Amino acid sequence: MAGESGLRQPSIKGQPSILHFLRHRKEMEPIMTTPLNVLILEDQPADVELMLYELRRNGFELNWRCVESETDYLACLQPDLDLILSDYTMPQFDAPRALLLLQERGLNIPFIIITGTISEEAAVACMKQGAADYLLKDRLARLGEAVRHALQQRQLYYEKRQAELALRESEEKFRTIFSKALDVILIVDPDNGQILSANSATQVILGYQVEKLIGQHFATLSPDTPGFFENLLQKFKVQGSVFEFYEFLQASGSTCPMDLTATLIPWNSKQVVLVTLRDATERKQTEAALKKSEEHFRQVISSISDHIYVTEYTSTGQRVNHYLSPVETLTGYPIEKLLANWSFWPSCIIHPDDRGLAAAQAERFSQGFNGEVEYRLIRADGRVIWVRDSGRVEKNPDTGSIMVYGVVSDVTERKQAELTLAEERAQLARRVDERTAELQTANAELARAARLKDEFLAVMSHELRTPLNAILGMSEILRENVYGPLNEAQQNALRHIEEGGRHLLELINDILDLSKIEAGKMELTIAPTSISSVCRASLRFVQQMAHKKRLKVSSVLDPQVEVIQADERRLKQVLVNLLTNAVKFTAEGGQIGLEVNGDEANHVVHFTIWDAGIGIAEEEIGRLFRPFVQIDSSLSRRHEGTGLGLSLVSRLVEMHGGGVSVQSKVGEGSRFTVSLPWQGKLASQEVVSDQQAEIPAQIVAPFERSNFRILLVEDNDINIITMKDFLQAKGYQVIVARNGIEAVELAEQERPDLILMDVHLPQMDGLEATRRIRAQEKSARTPIIALTALAMPGDRERCLNAGMNEYLSKPIRIKMLNEVIQKQLQSLS
């Protein structure tokens, strides 16, 4: 039988301890609003309804369950029950049995008997057995009061048990602390000074056996101190507790410095004195060491000339000087002067012009910032000194105050040194400026000289190439029989003229190449290069010279060395230069040779040019590679040359990342070895040899030259005659313009098929003329070939950028010019 929400089923099984009830019991107040878990033992439903009615009328909220048998009772008997209401007797069960089972479970649940009739003896027996109250069913109006009283009694019981447990735990903690403490703990009777108890640390520290010490007077532990305990009691009355330092007597007869703490505590139903003694030996030693350190610090501070201060800025803005070291040495004023009036420092000692700096420093300190400033002081003797005021700030978060630890140091010598140094720096800066101006002037002069040199070389190149163009061009035309056939003597004379012209051209080219290298304007075109092809071409170049002197020429090429990464034209130039020297300095009937050897271990290939010539003295070898230097520079020297060849060789080899070495002996000959980087035999697999890579020459389809008109733009009469005669001999129609303006006009009027353009022209240069011709719609695609004596770095690029199709530098090989013309004209067709 259950009502309303019913009784909560208990979640805890078994028999809980008293401590469980104390820790998990719900608060009892307010009783009227707390739902009660009620178990009712009753076999009459009407009586149950009356009980519930009465409880609700008295303001109780209920979770209830009703049982009639012992089995159901035991199932519901759990610690979370608040109340049991039981009939005295039922058909299957009765109240005495229920009380017995409740006690066996150890549960303290208020048990109220509600019955129709009960004898006084039975009621007394139930009360003794543990019932909280009993009521007659016809007097249920008292049920609410009885329940409240029972619940209150239960609450008081719990509170008492909790207090007992707390006391027991407190006593247990005290006993643990008392026995385990490392300090001496004594319990002393305040009435007679008798020691009532002592812990084990007493024997460890003082040497007394605890059993013998108990009952002794506390003054026993104090050596020759009359009224020792009485003084402590007097302090108790005034202060309530005592903390003092005393020398206590040990059992051995020696004394031990100890810190005493004493206070009154309750103990065994009376007030006693709890005395704690802690060994103060280490503390006293530390204090002594600290005192000694402080004294040492004071001695150190007093021995230095710097002024040290410790200043506090309180939270209220007050300034307190905690420490000021003597300032006599620094300022000449006694410390008492400052202690009596601190304002004397900023108002009289600090230089008037620097008081603002010092005030700003103090303001920074008061705001909690570190600071350092330099200012001047006026000493008592009137001498002005410089000082550095440096302070470190520490904030106290508890009090809000700011502590400043500062040092004022004399830096007069340093400031004077700085002023001297600043003056020297200013003088040095002036000298540097003067020297810089001189260097700038010198650099400007050097730049001007370099520019003049470049201009001179350009002009010289142009002025030499222009007549050479006529000489070599006319020689080539004569050999082409343009002016008729030549006899053998004429052919020999013509050959001498051409050889002299070619030699002069080589000298000009060497000078220009060396100038390019020195100016950093020469660029190499590095590509896979066939060794055999370069060597054969170089040997062919000197073959005729060697044949004239009846020299035996040999060559030995390492078959493993097939390809090298190099600029083919410049490598050929290096080999030709060295081979030409070998021919030049070897007597008729002698020998020269070219050897190539690969060093795969060191990734180097060696080109060795040797001769059986005159040789070179060892002391002269160091001068070989200097420009314009010749070993034999006397008027009677036998061998021609400018001294540029070997210098050019050395520079070109260095640009390839290699080097040149020389072995020579006077009268026996010389060996020049050029060593260049080499990737080894595998490099040959990355490139096709020269023979395989050569593109078959294109067959130029025959065309009628008389159908093509060429505009020749040239201002030199000899060059006009030479070029015009040659072109007309080849069947071309030739129109001549002598300046850039004429070239632009004739290009528009005559519409030539091709233009040969000089660059140095009167009135308008060839570059500007080319641009204007390209601007004409009719001449926009007309091929223009530069024929110019300009051969300096960048000249070719300027011509091509202006709109020219090809660039040929003077002196021009007529045969090459003819091929270029045919190529350009064929591209039009």
C-alpha cells in the first residue's frame, strides 16, 4: 500500500556507520517544508488515512509507504527513512519486533507507536527499547507535535555525535602533531609551573628523558634566570601570548639558543600553557653572518667615492630616505647637511642648468620607472663635476610603495674624454669630408680618363678600320680580278699588302679585346665545344706561316678528350695566339707542336703548345703576361709585336676558370700549358661532334643580281669606290648616299632592295637614319646591313636595336659581305 509519490526506494544497502549519518544526513530545518520519508506499519487502511491526514494538517510533506509483514518491513528499512509510525500489534507483526530489528540494523530512526490500546507496562517497555513516543489512535491530534519532537531529538543526537567525532579528530591531530613535531613542545601548568607533558623532540634536542622531565618545574630548563616562569605569566596576562628568545639548559649542561612561543590552550578540562621551543642556532648564525655582511658592506660603501642612496616613495607620495652613504668625497659637504635638509641637494649642489634633468629623474622614480641621467654638481670648493645618477626601482604590491636603489658616480674624466673625443671626431669628420671630396674629384678624373680612353679607342678603332677597309677591300677585289687579271709579281705584291693589313687588324683587335676585358664588358658564350675541331682550325691558321719557315708542326690529341664547355671563338683565339708565338720565336727548320691531355681525376684538360725556339730566361717569365710588355724591347729586337698577345691569353683563360703555366729554357724552347675545367668523358655524350653538328650549307638558288638595287650609305670616297666597284662587278645596281639625310630621302624615293649603312656619317648618323627609314611604311622591311668601323663593346647591340638586320665591322671581307647580301636578298624572295 503506497500513497501519492510513494516512498523513495533506498539506494544504500547494508548497515551504515554513525559517521555516515553525520556526513550524509539532510539538514533538518525548516522541518515543515522538507519532505519526510515515512514508513507506516499498519494493517488498517482507515487508520493510515487518519495518520496521513494529521501529518499533512501539521504542514508536513510526505513520501510514505505502508507495510504489514516483517519481510516487507525489512525490505524498506533503509538509512534514508526519516520516521517510522507503527501499530503496536498486527496479525503478522508487532512493534516490539520492529524495534528490535531496527536496533539490530544500527539505524537511528524515530519510531512512534500508534495503537488503540496499550498497557502502561508495555508502553514503558517500548520506550526503553528505543521508541521515541507512543500515542493512542483516538488522540491523533498530538501526532504532529510528537513527530516534531522526535525529529528534533534525532537532530540533537546527530549534532552531539558530530561534536564528539570532531573533538576526537582534533585530539587525534593534536596527539599526532605533539608526537611528530620536530620542535620541543611542553604542556605547563600555569598555576605552579609544573611540566605536565612533553614530546619526544624534547629528548632529541635538549637530552632530557620525557618521563623524568614530567613533574619538574619549567624553570629547571632556564639557567640562572630567577623569576623566569613568573615573567612569562606576567606577559601572558598583558599580551595573551609570548614569543621570546632564550638560552635553555640541556641535559648535558650546555645551553642551546631557542625561540620560545607560548600560548594558553584548554587541556583535560583546564587551561594550560602550550610552550614550543625551536632551535635557533642556525637563525642566530645567519643573523650574525648577516650583521657581519652588513658591516662589511658599510665598510665597502664608505671606502668608495660613489654616493649610494635608498629612497622610498610611499603610497601617499611622501619621500623617505632610508640610506645615504657619505657624500663628503663626492661633494665636499658633510652627510649631516643632507640629513638635516634634503632639499639642499637639488637646490644648492645640483648645477642650476641641470636641475630640470634631476627633477625629471625623480619624477620617473616616483612613477615606478628605472632611470639614468647625467648632470653637473657644484662641489663645496666651487669646482663643477659631472655625475651619473642611476636608479633601479622595485614596487611593493602590498603597500603600494616604491623603493629606489641608486648610485651617483663621478664621471668627470669620462665626460672630458668624451668632449675631447667628440672634438677629435669632428676634426676627423672634417678630414674625411675633405678626403672624400678629393677622392670624388679623383674618381671623377679617373672616370673621365676611362671615358676618354674608351672614346680614344673607339675613335682610333674607327679611324684605323676605315682606311684598312679600303686597303683590304681593294686587295680582295683585285684578287677577284674585278679590274682584270694579275701576273705573278702583282699577285705577290698584293699578298704582301694584304698580310700587312691583316697584321694591323689583329693588333687593333687585340687592343680592343683587352680593353673589353678590363672594362668588364666582354662576355663569354659557353657551350659544348669539340676539342679536335678547335685544334684543327687553330693549326690551319698558322699552317702557312709555319710552311714559310719550313717548321715541322705536330699535334697529339688525347682521344678521351672530345668535348669541353668553353667559348669556341675565344678558345681558338687563345690557341692561335700561342701557336703564332711558337712559329714567331722558332728558327727556320725547327719544330712546334700542340698536345691535348685530359686529367679526369682532377677534371682538367691541358692544352700544351711547345716549340724548339729561343726560350725565355727564368727571371723574365714573371713579365710575360703583362700588357704592352716585351722581353726584348730594344731597338735591335728581332721579333715584331705589341706585347698584348700573352696578356690577352691569360685574361681569356682566367675568364674560363682556368690558368696558364710556362716552362722554358733559354736556347732550348718553351712549353705554354693552358688548363681548363673539364667534365670528363661523359661530357662527350651530351653533345654531337662538330662534324655531326655541322648543318649542310644551303644551296642558294641562282637569281638575277641585276634585278636588285643596293643603297650604299658611306662618306669615305675610297670606301665608296671599293664597295661600288665590287657590287657592280657582282651585277648589283648601286645607289650612293653620303650622309644620313640623303639615305632617308633616297630610301623613300628609290625604294632599294637592300641598304648598306655606315654609322659614322655627317649631318645624321646611321643609327638615326635607320630608325627613320624603319618608320617609313615602304621601307619598314628593307634589309639594312651595318658596315661600320665601330667595334667597341655594345656597338653591335646598338646597331641591331636601331633596326638593322646584320652587323659587319670594318675592315670587311668582301666574300663574307657577298654571302650576307645574298642571304638577306634571298629572305626577301
